[in-house]
Amino acid sequence: MLWLETGAEDSFTAARSLYFSEGFVECEPFADYVDDPLSVFMTRSL
């Protein structure tokens, strides 16, 4: 599995679109991250 954290603001729309196009889906916070309205957490199976 791969996980990533990216921004939730409009300026990150292009990045999130790229991640979605590569098979990432939104998920719950992972590792030491906590729920944050400025973050989007994503994961993808290998």
C-alpha cells in the first residue's frame, strides 16, 4: 500500500486529480497524522 497526504485547498485540486487518476482513493488519517480540515489523506494498493 502507498499512502499520501496532500492539501485540501483549491490550489491542490490539480494534485488531487493526478492522484485520483493514478488510482488513489481518499482514506482516514494514517501513521501519526490526525484529522485536519486542511489535509486530504489518500491510499493506493500496489
